[in-house]
Amino acid sequence: LRGSYDYDLVVIGGGSGGLACAKEAVANGARVACLDYVKPTPIGTKWGVGGTCVNVGCIPKKLMHQASLLGEAVHEAAAYGWNVDDKIKPDWKKLVSSVQNHIKSVNWVTRVDLRDKKVEYINGLGSFVDPHTLSAKLKNGDRTITAQTFVIAVGGRPRYPNIPGAVEYGITSDDLFSLDREPGKTLVVGAGYIGLECAGFLKGLGYEPTVMVRSIVLRGFDQQMANLVAASMEERGIPFLRRTVPLSVEKQPDGRLLVKYECTETGEIGSDVFDTVLWAVGRKGLVDDLNLPNAGVLAHNDKIQVDCDEATNVPHIYAVGDIIHGKPELTPVAVLAGRLLARRLYADSDLRMDYADVATTVFTPLEYACVGLSEEDAVKAHGADEIEVFHGYYKPTEFFIPQKSVRYCYVKAVAQRHGDQRVYGLHYLGPVAGEVIQGFAAALKSGLTIPTLMNTVGIHPTTAEEFTRLSITKRSGLDPTPAS
Ligand code: FAD
Ligand code: NA7
């Protein structure tokens, strides 16, 4: 039967999950094609192979965050004795071109890698004709492809709010990292991690972002930490318009954008003029072009439900990455799920993806990283009486000389109160948060307990060592701020 199809496996989507799956499948002897196709944004932005992470996600975001941190570091350098010009300012066009050059080089390396590894790359938009047949829309016509097995890894794209002017005048993260003009005064609508990260680096680069928050900040994250992140951004001069939704965007004769908005609490209508309006109001799974009914695959809203083997309701059609329902939308999650799936399909493996306790970082100016349960989820799962929260504010050594604010540098461990005192969640707000939490994530997955954490000797002077010095519980009511 295998020979009757063009390929053993066709992967739809050449992003983090799709590429990992395709490469691993070929490495284990499968004949594989991988389709990738990017529809331009309303203002015409498009990009190459590699998906969201490389082109319009993690990578350009981290580079712009780094650019913003470097600006801060240059100012701090003066306090450390460097003679620096205090009139330094960023060059947006140069930054964009450096970022885009890096992305183009990654696109190129990806193409070469696919060729070397013998994955057939098809630059076409895939849609199902029947459960074993896909039609690929290419630049010059259509191509029909059959396969024994399919993996859907089409990811998502930013949503636009349904208000006048949103699509015509607003941009999203899909446009920001290649924007050919300075963003200027920017309204960032949405307080998920993407909105906060973009507002954070825009501020660091010297622009004037305002964050519009419909309800809460960083839904899904520990809310004490989320509020500290927002407060740390406000302390840096980023205004938050709370309980506010946009009503319309109009272009003024001078080209600037007039945004009308409403406070949902008071009903008060307000307006302001911005150079850029950035929608960061969530992402939509790209199911529409797939013609899933032709394959019999069910979609729920814009996501696909899979079982613990990443199989959809049609057994030979699988899905990984952002397109699947109810799992963390993160690159390493998509990559590992894709790779493990390929091994189960072609290498006799039975190892499944474990979606629990995935660490993540919000790259705001003061970064927030966490792994495991939020305090509220731990309370929900185990009851408030069974949870002990160890916490403390701390002062990074390197903040003293430039007299940086330490007000929001904070760590907490959410743990089992009795028994082993198993650690359920770790939360860190401070510099290089991702680097700090990654190792602790392995510890947590290995069954870390509070006594083990307390018996771990810290590395001094670091900020990560604060996790080994946690002695104050919330229940004690003692002041968690350090004496000196
Ligand atoms: P994608 O990488 O989106 O790839 C899907 C590909 O399939 C795309 O190229 C798409 O155009 C293509 N496609 C869609 N439909 C079709 C079709 N019908 N036919 C052919 N091709 C199709 N994650 C982190 O872990 N860390 C971060 O710091 C981080 N930062 C982010 C910042 C931003 C601004 C954004 C937007 C995302 C960020 N993410 C981050 C999330 C991360 O980018 C995604 O989780 C990851 O890219 C998902 O991979 P995927 O393979 O599911 O989909
Ligand atoms: P998120 O995390 O879904 O956040 C979206 C934010 O936008 C959130 O604060 C929403 O507020 C807000 N939102 C949503 N719709 C509107 C409208 N119409 N008007 C104003 N504000 C709105 O998305 P991100 O863009 O940060 O993307 C991150 C994705 O990757 C996300 O899907 C994660 O799962 C992973 P709310 O809290 O709903 O009131």
C-alpha cells in the first residue's frame, strides 16, 4: 500500500513543528514532502520558509528586545565608568535591516538543510481533496499530491478586531519587525504576552507605546506576577489604558491615526492620535484554507483537537504545534511534538509528548519566566490549605551602581504544604529570566521539593540563587522585602 502514494508523509506547514517532524521522518526512512505558504498581510508583508518563530515571532522579537536592553545598558555603562555619549539614539531602519538580514540567512539555511536532508519542500498552499489527497496551490498552477499520512502544522496568524479601520490602518506583529518607518507613538491593543513584549521593546527603543487592556493582563499566567510585570512597565513610563476597548481607527489628513475608544467600566468615550496602531489581540488557527471537511477532519473554532498521539479524528491525519487545541503555543513545544510524532510513526518509538510543566518567558523589559502551576491554579487543584507559597523580593547586584529600580524583582515558589513539599510552580521576575528558569524546569520535572531547593547551594552573586534563599512563606505574613 505504501508504494501507491506519492509520499509516506506530507507535512502541511513549514514552521517549527512541521519542519522538525518532516526532518525526523526522513531521518527514519520516510519519503516526505513539506508544504509551506505564507499569505501576505493586509499591508503586503510576506516572508520565507520557517514559519512564525523565525520570521515574525520569537527570533525578531528577541532581537528587538535585545536592541532595547542594549540601549538601557549603554545608559547604565556611564555609571560603571564608561565614557558614553548621552545623546545616543536608535536607528530603526538599521535595526530592521539587521533583523531582516538575519531572518533571510535563516530562511536560506533552512532551504539548504531541507535539500540536504532530502525533504521535498513545496512552496504551495495545501488544501485537502480527499483523506489521502492534497492540492497544492503553487505560484504557477496547482499540483495534486497523495500521501499515506498527513501532519497538519499550519500554525496561526494574528487576529484583527472587528471595528472600522482595523484592517486598513492597523498592523500586527506580522508587520512590525519589518516596518519600513519608525513606529513612533504606538497604541498596542491587547495585554497578552505579545502585546506587552512589543510595548516593552518599543519603549526601550525610545518610542511611546500605550497598552490598551480590555480585562486583565497576561491571561493564563499567574496573576500576581502578571500585575507585577504591568507595574514594572508602568514604572518605566508605559501608560496602560485599563478596561478599555477600541471603537474605530481613522486616518487624519496628516496621516496620523485617530483612535476612538471606550472605557467598559464607565462607558466613557475617549480618543487619541497615534502614529501606529498594533493589534495584539490573539491569534487564529489557519484551518480555513485546508478544506478539512474533504478529509473528514473536525475543527473546533479555528483549532484541531488531537488525542495523546497527536492524531485527529481521522487516524492517519495528525496535527502538531499552534494549530492544536488547548496546548502551549510555543516553538519548543511544536518542535518536540513534531519530532516525537515522526519517531512514533517511523522509528518504532512509543514516546509521547508531555505538555505539562513547560517553562516559558515573557520578554518584557523586566523579564518574567515561569514553570509549572500558577498560584491560582495550584490553589484550584490542591486547595488553599494544601499550598505553601515561598516568596521574596531581591536586589540584583548589578542594579546597585546604575541605581536601577529593584522594586519588582521578585521570586516565588508554589509548593505542596505538607508531605514531600513538592514544588508545583516557580516564578521569577528579573533579568535574563529565561536563562534562570530553564534549569529549574528540569529540576521541577524531576520532582523538585522545597527541602532540595533549600539544600541547593546558590551561585553567588547571581539572581538565580534567590530560589535557593526562599525562606518566607506568604502564610507567615512576614515582609518579603530584603533588609539591604
Ligand atoms: P508556524 O511556525 O506558524 O508555521 C506554520 C507554517 O505553515 C507557516 O509558515 C504558515 O504560513 C504555513 N501554512 C499555513 N497554512 C498553510 C497551508 N494551508 N499550506 C501550506 N502552508 C501553510 N514561542 C516561543 O517558544 N518563544 C517565544 O519567545 C515566542 N515569541 C513569539 C513572538 C511572537 C510575536 C509570535 C507571533 C509568536 C511567538 N512564539 C514564541 C510562538 C511561536 O512562534 C509558535 O508557537 C510557533 O511558531 C508554532 O509553530 P507551528 O509549527 O505550529 O506554526
Ligand atoms: P493572547 O494571549 O490571546 O492575548 C490577547 C489579548 O488581547 C488579551 O489581553 C485580550 O484580552 C485582548 N483582546 C482580545 N480581543 C480584543 C479586542 N477585540 N479588543 C481589545 N482587546 C482584545 O494573544 P497574543 O496576541 O498575546 O498571542 C499569544 C498567543 O500565543 C496566544 O494565543 C497564546 O495562547 C500563545 P482578554 O484577556 O481576552 O480580555
